[in-house]
Amino acid sequence: GAVVSQHPSRVICKSGTSVKIECRSLDFQATTMFWYRQFPKQSLMLMATSNEGSKATYEQGVEKDKFLINHASLTLSTLTVTSAHPEDSSFYICSARLGLAGNTIYFGEGSWLTVV
Amino acid sequence: RKEVEQDPGPFNVPEGATVAFNCTYSNSASQSFFWYRQDCRKEPKLLMSVYSSGNEDGRFTAQLNRASQYISLLIRDSKLSDSATYLCVVSDTGRRALTFGSGTRLQVQP
């Protein structure tokens, strides 16, 4: 069964609205979660590293005011796409590392966002 | 230059064929190496880790050459179910996130 649950799996929203995507670690605590974005036929690109209880670390070129990340608990991180635009339509996926130094990374099922 | 480079393919092979994928990475500080498999419109799933000594898991064999910063994946006796995109993935200890190649698409044909 899934150890990282992501919701919603698909969402369609209107331009200018905001969309929240949730990522939950099941049965383990994740102090760090990672958010990726994948455009069609392209690689997964790291957007930000979500740290429990502190601010997220964003990759170069990712607007922190547009992609709001909150990691308020050890099992939940959320990504909010604010003022969504059609160019934001993509596959968003989170992952969590099991253990502080472990190499096991689990991915959520991903969320398909379509902005119309 | 991309951090992780892969031939995008597609590789179209008949069932039972042996196919090899290659990958190069640019960050010499990379410490961990993986092959992930991604089916269409799904999340990536770990296929296998890659160790310096090379490792095998059933029909899959992975090799790592740190000097050349090169990783390979060999699939023997290809099955229809092997059709997917194979992602070369590296990680460095400091960053702890994964860096993905763009993937190599494999299509196994009956």
C-alpha cells in the first residue's frame, strides 16, 4: 500500500484561482518532503524542499509567493498554487524520505492540475 | 548542461530482447544512484539502487562507473510489462533531494 498519499489526484481550476495539494506520509514521520513538477515528456523538476516547522527551500526560478508550501506537521505538507495560470498546468508530485539519513524515498501518487 | 542526461529513446524492442540504457551525471559529489520506472501519467517507482560494485535483481542489472560518472541499466529477456519510461536518478548527501534524468522510453513489442 501507499506510504505517501497525495490529494487530489486530478483537479481542474479556473485561471486566477488557487489550488491546494496535500501530501501525507502514512505510518511514518517525514521531517522533509520534496515537491516536484513534471511537464509532459520532461523530467521531474524539484520545486522546493519542505521542512517541518520552518520555511521551505525553493529551487532557483520557482516563485515562492506563487507556490506556497506549508509543512505544519510531521505527516503533512501542502502546496498551494496561487493565482493559477494555464502555464501552471502540470503533474505535481511530492516525495518523502523515510528516516533522517535513509535513502528510501517514497512518492505520492501525483496530482494532475489543469488550469482553464 | 543537464545534471543527469539520458537518451530519450524510444527504444522499440521485441519480447525477449536485451536492452541497455545509459546515463551520465555531472555532479561529482553525487553519492546515491537509482533507476526508477515511470508508467504513463503515474508516479515514479523505484526499480533498483545502483552500487559501485554493480548489482543485479532478476532480469535487471545496474552498473556504476564513478570515474566516468556513468550509470547503466541492462534488461534481459524483455517483457511486454517492461514498457515504461526509465529514469536515471542521482542524489548527493548534502541536498538530500533526488535529481532526475528526463527518462528513456522503452516499448517492448510482441
